[in-house]
Amino acid sequence: MKAGRFTIVVLIVALAVSILIWWYVFGATANFKDGAARKDPLNLIGRIFTGGYLVPLLLCLSIMVITFIFERLLFLNKAQGKGSITEFLRTVHKNLNEGKVTEALAACDEQRGSCANIMRAGLDRYKSVFGRSASPEKVAAETQRAIDEATMLELPLLEQNLTALSTIASIATMVGLLGTVIGMIRAFQALAHAGAPDAIQLAVGISEALVNTAGGLFVAIAGIVAYNYFTTRIDNFTYSIDEATYSIMHIITGNEEK
């Protein structure tokens, strides 16, 4: 499934689930002293419900952040391959130094993952060009081109949904701030009544402000931490890929010069 379509599906499902949770879980009559009126919360869950119509949106953003975090964790673990990358590189280097290109390709097939896919593309091109008795310069150029092409295909997959994470973190802060402003407006309206202020409306307004502030900050913090973690992990992984492909090209160039 493409990234844009996946994000839309997650958004629709998360929004539907959030509305149901907000109304049937947080808004259950057992959570309020006044029952179905849902104005006087009895516990924290009921107080979250009084945060207003922006609470389902914050819940939706929370579910989306959690979904993208688990999706990236699973994908990046899969991108690392089946076994240790260090052992895999050691095996490939040994086979190439001994001129066993077929065995090196078999090691890539067994390891899988992004690094193995990139290296396999380069070794496969090297094997096909080398078999045509091409010049050393052409062999090296064709191998490097295959590696570059494979890298351009793999890197966007590693960075997929990171933009969505950073966007959600920014949006959550704004949604929380909007809820805070709306809650304070409601609180001041309750204070503006002639005579004694409307205590229930005042409490609802303050709850709405605080709940949305807390929800927006929670989603934003989770999104920012996850984004920075995945960005750092992908940068380290990319560096490992570059180092591995450089070593492969060094071995191939050395074999061609012999």
C-alpha cells in the first residue's frame, strides 16, 4: 500500500475509533453525577469527555502516532535483515576476496533487508558486466550505478511516514492550543453572568482548556520523540549502507586491477 493511501486509511479508521471511544467510553453516563446530561464529571474519564469536540481529534492524532511508531519499528527491524549485518558483511567480503560472486549473492538473498538488497543489485550488475569481459572502468561504473539506483529506491521506504509523524506533532500543538482558547472563552462567559457565576459552565470551560492542553502536549511530545528517534536510526543505517557499499566497491576495484 502506498504511503499516501496508508495515511488516509489510518486517518479514517483512527477518527472513527476516536469518536466511539470519546462518546461511549469517556462519555458513559456512569462517569457523570448528572448522568445523561454529561455536565458534572464524576472521575478523570468524565473530565476528559468535557474537553469538548476537539478531544476526539486529539485521540485520533494519538492513535495515528502510535500506529506510525509501530509501523516504522516493524519496517526498520525488517529492513535490517534476518541476521547480524556485521556477520553478513564479513561473509560477503570474504566471498568477494576469494572471487566467489555467486556465493556473495546467495548471502544477500539469505540476509535480505535494505542493505542486502542494495548490495545484491550492485553484485548482480557486476557479475553480468564482468561476464562480458568489459573494461575495469566500465565494470566499476556499472556496479556503482546499480548501487546508486538501488539506494534511491530503498531510502524513501526507510523514511516513509516520518513526514506524517512530524506533521501530527505540529498539528497536535495547535489543536491543543485551540481547545485551550475555546475552554477559556467558555470559562469567561460563565464569569460574565450577572450575579453568581455559573459554576458548572465555569468548571466545564476550565476542564476543556486543561484537557486539550494536556492532550495536545502529549501527542506533540510523542510525535517529536518518535520522529527524532527514527531519523537518527535511519541516518545510522544509511551510514552503514554507504560504508558497506564503499567497501564492496573497493574490493571490486581491487579485483579488477589484479
